[in-house]
Amino acid sequence: MDPSLVPDPALQVALDLMGVATFAVSGGLMAVRKGFDVVGILVLAFLTSLGGGLVRDLVIGEVPPAAFADTSYLLVPIAAAAVVFVAHGPLSRLRRGALLFDAIGLGLFAVSGTLKALEFGLGPLQASFMGSLTAVGGGLLRDVVARETPVLLRADATMYSVPTFVGAGVVAVTVTSDLYSSAIGIGVVVGVVAWRLAALRFGWHAPTALRLRRRTS
Amino acid sequence: MDPSLVPDPALQVALDLMGVATFAVSGGLMAVRKGFDVVGILVLAFLTSLGGGLVRDLVIGEVPPAAFADTSYLLVPIAAAAVVFVAHGPLSRLRRGALLFDAIGLGLFAVSGTLKALEFGLGPLQASFMGSLTAVGGGLLRDVVARETPVLLRADATMYSVPTFVGAGVVAVTVTSDLYSSAIGIGVVVGVVAWRLAALRFGWHAPTALRLRRRTS
Amino acid sequence: MDPSLVPDPALQVALDLMGVATFAVSGGLMAVRKGFDVVGILVLAFLTSLGGGLVRDLVIGEVPPAAFADTSYLLVPIAAAAVVFVAHGPLSRLRRGALLFDAIGLGLFAVSGTLKALEFGLGPLQASFMGSLTAVGGGLLRDVVARETPVLLRADATMYSVPTFVGAGVVAVTVTSDLYSSAIGIGVVVGVVAWRLAALRFGWHAPTALRLRRRTS
């Protein structure tokens, strides 16, 4: 995949930094809910917002990773953590707010991560996985470090990674068939966020290995 | 270490992909046991089967790692997860089945991981560690993400990493002294699996810091 | 940043290996406290002492990482684990001993990690983060794998990462303004250790998002 195939590098960086900001808020809000101190807020903001992209950059061979090459990637989560620290709002809205910011981050990173992986020469299937990993990796690290059952795995959780992977796949397929445009990128972000929020609102689930679950209960 | 010192690269890839398949089944079965949905089965299958090799490839400098360069490495765990999803069998056999697949994966990855680390120029001690890390790393990630006490650490668990490290050491020493052959590689796989299954069957343990444990109990 | 700006490479390696030794003891002591076997002692000693530096080396692009290039980095934690295994001392001193070794490791890695990141061309802010990550990353991995709430995050814990980050920042600023000397490096190690031990002794805390915490309690 040629870098020139990605039509708007500025948009890609903008999507990426917006994803960093929303995931940083999501991580910071979890730290507040768990009663962690200012360091915990910063650490979870960094892990959630930069963890997925860091793994992506190590895998595709961008060294040093964007998180340590461009100062914006450190300043954005610091600012987000500061906002969370002073203005985390009433307790009752925290869970909902974290879920909203998380959904937006999922959509943004699914697009920016897939585009970046394609630029570095990964195939479309690999790039879809890498975009999904960028999107869900930070949240997975956040949950593991904060000792929560990863939202990615919970059978009682609504769909989380399915919209992400489908969105990443749309980006990969349209880029490799020369149909991609910035409008499609923005459309995928909106689609992933809408799908995720609808799944939360209406309680959509991914299927489980049903026969087994019936026997155990 | 020269690549030509490893006599059968095709066998090495075959061992590696067989290890991916067995660890993917092992990870998928844990997801079923814990009641995770289809995404959880896929995520644990990927983490368990590709996590150790991914860390190995990042450390030895193969970029992108095999898991994202060769499509087989993504398709094998997808197929394994599908098999687990539809045919995970009666509940009572799950724990035993997961342990058997885990043991086979340990043996396969101990050999393939050590050979690959030697190819990339690591010394024999380093390559033995890297082969062991390939073998136990995926299971460690699986246990951490699924919030199980890592089988690697449990004092009440039977020997898990000792056979792996000894097997990796045999490979490293025979390769560096020009005695390695495919027969030795296959022999090490069989030896590690047999040792691990015997440890499970007869309850062999690794020693603990005994005096301390007595005082605490 | 030019490598020649770091005035004493031998001191840097010495600080790094001393950090490896102290963190390996800290990790091994946690394994003993949790009743893990000899493999668990080794695994936690390796993770705690080499984990932070391994992530740093992958991010800055040193491949293979020091932990797998220089045999000392494997032999030191093996020796430390052996010392812990035979001489972990009376149970009552374990928690205090682990905290002391942890504090010394924090100071040593804050300096050596920051210096190494500067050598590989990271900016001063990035290098301060990387030095802090080197220092706290291994302990974070240790806590996650041993299923402890990370000391890095606990609101009831005394200050842990603040002295580390300030120390790393002093190193980064003095190196980039050509004021750095070995005496400053050693002074920062002593300062970080003293600050951390004083925080433990006098119960200093980092601030939490206070209004929220009051409502939840």
C-alpha cells in the first residue's frame, strides 16, 4: 500500500489525536471512579489513550512510536487528565460519560489505526486487525491495570469490538480498492459510534457458546 | 548464528503454526469456561496463540512480526476459535482438554521460538529464554487478561516452565554445537509434552521457599 | 541529543545493572510473600527488573534490547532470585525490605532510563516520561501479573511516581542544557530514594479528586 493512497494525512493525524483525547478522558474517569489519585488518573489516561497506538507502532515498525515522537501525543492526555481532575462532574454521570467517550475513541482509532497500518505495508486483513487493536488495546490495558474484567471480554457486555472491526474492515477494503475518501473515513467514525451507542441503548449482545452456558447455569 | 545452521525452515514454520493452533484452542476453551462471548473466544485465542511470538519478534527485531506478515498466523486462530465455538464438547472434559493442548503448544513453541531467536543472532542463553518466553508468554497474557492467577506462578501448580526451559536449552546447545537435526527438534517437542503431562498426572511440583511457607501456614 | 553529551557511559550501565539487581530482589520478595514457587520467584524477578527497560528499548529502537544483548542483564536477576530463594529473611521484614529495594531501583532507573532515551534522540519531555516508565514499568508488570492493585495507582499509597518523574526531569533538563555531570546523576538517585523513603515514613500522599471521594464515602 502506497502512502499516497491515503488521501488526507492531516485528517488522519487529527482523527488520531481526537481519539487520544477521548480515550484519555475515558481512562481518567475510570481512575476517578476507582478512587485513584492524580497519578492514577494520569497513568490510566496515558495507558488508555496511547497504549493501543504504541503497540501498533511497534508492530508496524515506526520507531520511535508517534506517542514519543510528536509532543502533542503526550500533551493531549495531560490536558485531558487535568480536565478530568478539576471537572469530572457529578458521580451519577461518570459511567455514562466514560462510555460515550470510549465509543467515540473506538470509532476514531479504528479509522486512523487502519490507515496507518496500510501506509506501512500491511495487507487489508492485517490492517483491519491492527486498526481494531489500536482501538480496543488501550481500553484492554486500562481494564487489566485497573483490575476490571475487560469490557472486551464480558459476555454480559454489549457489542464493543464488532463495530470496531467492521469499521476497520470498511476502511481497509475501500483503501485497497481505491474507493477511500475522507468522507468515508468520517462516515465510518460516525457509523462505529452510532452502532456502539445503539448496542448500549438497546442491549445488543454478541453470541455466546450457548449450549455450554445453559448447562453451567 | 547463521540461518543455514537451522536445517529445516519448513519444519520450523510447521511447528510454529501447530503451536499457534494448539494454544488458540487452549485460549478459546478458557473463554468458553469463563462464559465469554464469541469475541472473548477470539481475543483469548489470539492472545494465547500469537502473544508470545509477537513479543519474541519485537525483541529480535522482525518487523512486522510473523503474526502480521503471514496471513496463516491470523487464519489459524480464527479457525481454531470457530472449532471451539461449535464443538467445545462436554463441560467435564474442558479443563483436561485445555491442559493437553497447552502442553503440546509449550513443546512446539519452545523449539520454534528458540530456533528463530538463534537465527536472529541471540546467544544460546538468550535464545533459551526467548524460546521459553514464546512458549509461556501467550498463556501468561491469557491468564492476566482473563483474570486468572497465572498458571506460570502458582505454587500449587505442577511444573510448567521447567520442561519448557530445559527443552529450549537442549535446542540452543545442540544448534550452537552443530549437533541439531530435525529429529532432535521433534524429540524435544515430544519430551516437553511428555514431561508436562507426567507432571500433571503424578503431581510433580517445583520447589518453593519452604521455610517461609511453613511459618505463614 | 548526542551520545557524547552523556558524560559517563560506564556509570550509566552500572546504575542500570544496580537497578536491575534491586528490582529483581523486590520482585522475588513479592513472589515469596505470595507463596509462589522458584519459577514464580524467577519470573517476578525478571519482569520487575527487566520489564521497564525492555519496553523502553523497544520504544527507542534498540534491537535486541539490552536485556537480550548483554548477558549481565539475565545473570543479575538470576543471582538476585537465588539470593532471595535461600536468604529471604524473617517474614516480618519482607514488606519493608521490598519497599527499600523498590525505592533504590526507582532512583537508579529514573536516571539510567532518561539518559538512554536522550542518547537515542528523544526530546527532554519524552525522555523524562521514558525514564519514569523504565522505573515504574517493571513494578507495574509485577503487580499486574501477581494480581496486586498496582502500587502506582493506589490512592492510599504514598508517593511513588512523583519523585521518579521529578528526578527524570532534572536529568533531562540538565543534560539538554549541558549542565549534567555524574555527580548530578548520583545526586538524583539519592534524592529520589530519600524522597520516596520519606514519603513512606511520613505518609505523604499525592492529591486525589477530593470532592468526588467525599461523596462516595
